[in-house]
Amino acid sequence: MVKIRLRRMGQKRNAIYRIIVSDSRSPRDGRCIEEIGTYNPNTEPYTSTIDEEKAKKWLADGAQPTEVVARIFKNAGIEK
């Protein structure tokens, strides 16, 4: 099963995340199929950059977003 989820990057207590597409069996920071954006919760309000075309393509192909990624997509206006 293919999932759209977050990969943790950055320093201790100052994490930023990359939004990636990966196999659900791979580790959180392991190998990914494709990187489609970034998410920074440290700014107020949070900032995110998403390649909408790639995100919509993966959603149409059946990739399942995690709860946090689904919320980020909803705020960015990306629907299935």
C-alpha cells in the first residue's frame, strides 16, 4: 500500500518535514518513491509548499494520505 506521509528533517526541537510518497512498510525516514512538498510547523502560521499536480496524481492513483497530510492538503485546497 502506498502512503503520502511526513519525513522528519532538521535539528532537535526544530523539526521540518518533507511530504513524501512511500510504501507503508518502509520506515518513517527510510526510502521514498517521490518527494512532493515540505511542511514547517515552526512558523506562525505554519508554512507548506506542495506540488499540486504530483499530489493529485498520487491521490488519483490510490495513495492514502495520513491524517496530518490530509489536513495539510485540505488547507491547501487539494481534494481527491
